[in-house]
Amino acid sequence: MAHFHLSMKVQPRQKDGRKLSAKLHYDYIARQDKYAPLKGRQEDFVLAESGNLPAWAHGNAGTFWKEAEDHRSPSGTAYREIEIGLQEELSLEDNLTLLKGFMNEFHIDNYAYTFALHSKDSSLEQGHTNIHAHLMFCEKIQEADRPLGPDKFFQRYRETASGEKTGGYLSSREFKPKSVLRTMRKRWAERVNEMFKERGIDAEITEKNNADRYDELVEQGRYDEAELVNRTAAPHLGRAYRNDAIMEKLRDMEDEEMKRDNLALNDVDPDTSDEAEQAETEERVKAFAEKSKQEQMLILFVNDLQIRRLARVLQQERLRQRQAQKESRAEGKEIKDPLIITAGDLDLKMEEEELRLRQLVDEAKETYRKARCEVWEEKPLEDEAIASVLGENWRKEKQRLLGLQGTLKAIRRHLDDKRNPEEEKAFLRRNCRVMTAYDDCRKKMAQWDKLQAEKQSDIDAIYKALKAKNDANRKASNLAYGDLKGKEKQLRAFHDKRLQLERNYAPDQILFAEKLARKVQPYCKVLGRQPLKDLMHGPYQGKEYYLTGEVNFDPEKREWRALAIRTGDDMDQGKAPLYKVRLHEEGPDQDITIFEVKPTKERIAMYKELYQDQPRCQSGKFRAKAHNPQGLEKPFKGASPTPPRPIAKAAVQKLNDLMDEAMKSETGRIVIHWQDNERHYIKKTKMEKIEEELYKGRSL
């Protein structure tokens, strides 16, 4: 059972009863001001982070917490604190992920907050680290539409009879019920156990007390572990951890307990009668009662410490047994392929995403086109209202009038043109017909105008309804246009980012990889498909070489040439070096053997690509006799194709994460996630260096 601790308290008090200053507490956990050079404590500081600070703090958490304390009423509180024990089995990055996810789940990141991570070697348990987080947050609910300065920010919240907000911000009551702490403890345990499972760590934590845990283990039949929790938890020593004299006394008491246990174990003829056990128990109880309260606490703590160590040993032994059983069951089976994602994989994924975005743009264009067609201009809208009341004959007559007006304009443009007498007569006749028709049309339109005036109220009502509908259509058209432009902007940004990534990374550069073998082993797979042990292989100068690819036969020299991989070579980013080998027949049995090896500058991947199904080399025995000089080529002619496999969910999720990270990057570069202890080929980030220092010299 891994370490578990989560407590919450409102602005704790000092020894004199006064509440601990918010600014002083911030300085202490973040190692600021007078606590920056704190002797013996600075080395336990890992990092601090603040968020959701008001604008007037200008990003300075110290300024915020000072104002919070200065404006606190004597009976009020400036902050609430949560202390969380983090997991030494997890990396710093994983612990941060757990902490921030926890804050988000319980809305703590909606308030002004500061958290700090501390880590140091355990004072009593060598090889273990005490890593924990201090989280302090102000319970004032900030209002974005009502920014307040420090003079009003912390005032009591008030509302007038009309509902107008005055005074400061409302203080949250979200964390006051005791049930919230119980829920927090349960969810923290669940989150940590989920992370353990994801990382393949055989451990768990629980928020349950020893009594409940005992009942649970008994129900599961884990009686030996149940007995280890069948006890009262040891008292917390608090500041005693910082007292060197008490720590030395604890170590002496632990040595005495161990000596007593060793004497009991080495007693060749122990008295195991009930009377002897009862007498020993009474003697120990009497001796315990005579101790001071502090000594009693130390004894209880030492006993509990030994039991916890025993529980850890038992857990590790169970882990070794399960691992041995797992290896026994997996004997003869292929090792699971690690997840590898290259820049080429990410580029293909981004091409798919870009195609999807283009389709969204095309759909948005069509939506906008349809919406725009539903919008009328003002004049046609008025005509539609009139035609709805007067009928289509009015519309036809008006269209006829507009047509005749256009014809008359054209005639006027040609009045001064030169024409012969016959052309002039024809022109005048046509002009007369047009004028006659125009006068007739104007008379009819005058009658329509009178009718329109009589029914203007009906026309206005219909026009108002049509205009309301048209305004709604115009609004929908504007929204569709805005959506279209937003999608086009997103597509351009995505396209530019994809091209930027293509320029920054070679297609075969690894961006994410689960841990791979560091050296070439027989179980490694060429291109992630064919295990070396299934390929033709043979020794040369004490090293074993495995042929990969095509083997070419030279009939004149009666020898074969091929590329090979050598076991024991170091692999860099999952790629093994290739060698040129020459083979010939040797000995009375005409065995095929390697007689020359030359290194090349080429390397071959020992991992499977996500999107491309590489050809599989067919297996064959290297020491087969070459009765047919061409016989050695046959196993390498062509390749046995394998059907494409769907991409695993984990790969899809990781590709999506990398794509999101790429889009947020301003430089077109992303953090390379290579799960390897050394990572000598990747420049370490500042956080990775902190983590490396944090866990240096400690084995999990």
C-alpha cells in the first residue's frame, strides 16, 4: 500500500493562537523572501505555481497574499490550505498531472491559488522520498464583469434591495461541509490508482482507515496483509521531524526493537506457553505506561514504521511472484510492441485533420450560400409586400413599365443618329408605338397606385412581417459568414502549422516512444514485424549477425552479399546499425558461413510504424546447405504482405495530444516524449532536469 495523505484546513493558527499570515505561509511554501535562504530546507523545494490571480496583482502571488492578509477581518480567513502526499512511485510530471486534474475536478483552479511541491529524502527510511504538495487558495468568487481592486476585493459581499451587487466578492461555501474532504480523499485515491495502472505500477492507495481496510482484505482472502493493518495508526510527529535529537532517539529505539526481535528469533528454546506470552505482554504494557507522553508517541511511531516496512516488503514479494508468473505465462510469446510515433506519423494524422477541416469549410460555404439566397434587398421586399395584396398583375404591369422606360432611354440615345428617309420613318413609327404603350402603362399604374393607397395598411402589415423574417435570415446569413471565416482561418493556421512541422522535423524523427531496448536483442523486430530470432543468422568473430532484406548471389565468385544486424549493438532512437556481409560455402559439408563484415552508415528501425505496413522478411535457417547456388535467395524473394491493422486507441490519443501541442507551439516545435532513463540524444527540458535531480540516487 503506497503512501496516502490528504488534509484540508482553514488558515491554521500559530502557537500563540493567532492565525498564520497568508503572506508568511506563501513565503514559506514557495521559499520566498526570508525563507529563500532557509538553511536545511531550501533543498526540499521543487517548484511553485500560482493562477487565477486578479489583474491588480500583476501576476505576483506574493502581492495577492499580502493584500489578502492586510484586508482580512480579525474573525475572517484569507485562505484555505490542502496538504497532499504525492507518490514517489510516479514521475514529477505525473504527480503534477494528478494535482492539476484534482484541482480542476473540485473547481479549485477557479479561485486565486498557489501550490508548491516539496521533496526530500525520508529521515527514517533510506532510499525513499517524502514528496508532497501545499495548496492554498482564496475562496472569493471573482466576477469577470465586476473587477475589483484590493481595497474592495476582500470586503464582505452585499446586495441592495434591487439586486445590485455592492461590496466585495461572495465567499464560496463549497468547501465547508465535512463530506467534501471525504469525497476529495476518495477521488484522490482513485486518481492515483488509475495513474498507477496506466504506468504499470503494481501499487495502490486507499482513503480507508485501518479497520475498514482490514475488513476489506479479509473478504479478499489476503489474511497476511490484513494482519499488518490490524492496528491503530501511529501518531503524526509534526515538527519532531525537524528535531535532530528526537530523530536520533527514534533511530536508537528502532535499533533496540530490532535487537529484541533478533534475540527472540535466535532463541533456540523459547517459552511459547500462554502464561509466558501473557507475562511478556503485561511487562511491555507496564513499561509503556511508565514512559512520558512523548516517548509513548515515539514508541508507537517506531512500531508502526516497522509494520509499514514489513508491509512494503510483503508487497514487493507479491509483485515479484506475480511478475514471475507473468513471465512464465508469456514464455514463448512475442513481446508487446512499444508505441512509437514519428514526425511522419504526425504529419499523416495532420493531413487527415486538414482534409476534415477543408470539408468543414466547404460545408460552411454551402451553408452560407443557401443562407445568403434567403436574404432580400429592400426594394424587392417592398414589391413582394405590394404584390401579396394587389396580385401578380400589378407586378407584371410594373415590370412592363420598367421595360418601356428602358426602351425609351435607348431611343433617346439614338435621336441624333444619321438615318436615311426610310430609316427615319421606321424609327419615328417605332418611337410612336413605344410612347403610346408607355402612356397606356402609366395610366394603368396610376390606377394601381390609387388601389395601393387604399390598401396601404394591409401592405404595411405584410411588409413588416416580411421584413422581420428577412432580418432573421440576414442574421443567420451573417452568422454563417462568420462561421465560414472562422473555419477558413482555422484551416489556414492548421495548414501553416503542418508545413512548419514538416520543415522542423525529418519524417522518421521520433516524437514519442515508449521505452525500447537499448541494445539489439534476438527478440527485437526488424521494422517492428519480424523478430531477429526468425531470420537467417550466423557467427563472425564471436558476434551473431542476422540477415535482413534481400540476399544477392554472385555466380562468378560463388558468394552471397547481404545486409545484417548484429546483436549487442547499441540502438539509437530505436534504430540498429547495418553491416554489409559476404558469405560463402565452407568445409566438407559446404556450410554457408560469413567470411567478411563491413559496417555501413545505414540504420534500420526496430519498431513498427503506425501507418505503413512494411514487408515481412520470410524466415529461413542460415545453415541450410546450398545444393542450389540460387537456393539462398529464394526465402528473400518478395515479401509476404500483411493486411493493414487499425491504429490502437492509445496511438490515436497520443497523436491527438501531439497535434494539440503542435498547434499551441509558436515555433512549430514540440516537447519530445521519449521514455528512456538516459535520453542522451534529446535536450532535456528544465522540468526534466528538476525531475532528474529529484529522483537521483533513488530506485523505485
